Amino acid sequence: ISITVKNATLKGITDGTGANGLYVNGNVDGSNNTIKLNDVTIVSDGDGIYQAGIAATTVTCGSVEGENCGIIVAAGEMTIDSTDVTGGKGSGYEDKGGSTGGAVEVDNTALAVMEHAHVPVKVTVKDGTFEGGAGVTAVGDVEVTLEDGTVDAEEYGMRVLDGAEVTLDGADVTVDNGYGVYVRGLGDDSDMKTVLNVESGS
């Protein structure tokens, strides 16, 4: 599958909840699945982008806004470059007993990266702005790198939870009233380690 969208607006509209501007799903070999969004505006009553299927997605020079989350990545890879991402307000994180298989709910976050079904997840941010109740939430066996960009959040600039590995390399993180970066491990009984690498930034 190869999809390219340029210079367009995608809207997720619903009378209730759960609309997505772009929803990616599929338990398939994702090695050849590519999605490219260039100069695309996404506005949604739910999540702007929800990637639950295996694909390599690039989001460049656009804006993504969801009343819940701006972008959720639960499978595959995504590169975000020069894009403004906005999620809902409030803290909105609930651990239901684990970091896989839908046991975590992440809400009100600009960028949520979470392990969903033991599928590798890797996200790279090259530039952009991330605003919401939380700027970035990474939970489970995922890898997130912020090479640049600005995170401006209400309560959590970044949450690094339950085995996630996050690298800050040039990002600026600011919160109105809360934690700039909040890191939580899984405890001594787990083989997974929660890792935060800070190379540069503020």
C-alpha cells in the first residue's frame, strides 16, 4: 500500500466520540506500506491521526489537531517534520494493568506513542510544535526521538513510562503547571527498562 496526500484538509466529524482524521489499521506485513502527508491539515473531533496498523508514515509541513489526541502511534513507524500537533486539555492517562493489548488509555496528548500488541513502534520528530494537556506520552516498548521541536503543555511536557525509550536531542520542553519530564519505570521484576537520553535541549 502506498498513499500520498498533498495540500489537502482531512476532517474527522462525529455526533459522538471516536472520529479520526486519518485511521490506519491492519495486521499485515508492513514493510511496503507507506503513507506520506505533505502540507496536510487534519482536524478531528477525536484523534487527528490514529496509526494502529504497520506502516511507515511521514507527516511534513502540516498541522494535526484532535480534541482527544493529535497523533497516536501504536504500530509501525512515523516521522514528523515541521508540523504543529495539538491534543486536548487535561491529564488523561489511565494505566489499566499493563502497557500492551489496549491496557493503557492515553488522552489529551499532542503525540501519544504506545505499545499496543507487541508490535515495534518507532517515532522520530525532526521539528514542530506539540501542545495539549501533555505534549508527548511514550508508554511500553516504544522508541521516540525528538531531534528538534517545541513542546508546550499544561501538565506534562513529556511522560516516559513502562519501558519506553526516549531521546531528547534539541527539543525545548515547557509546562504551565506540572512536570517538564516525568519518567516512571516498571520495577525490579521487569526485564524492560525505561530509558531517557538527554543529549541537548531545554
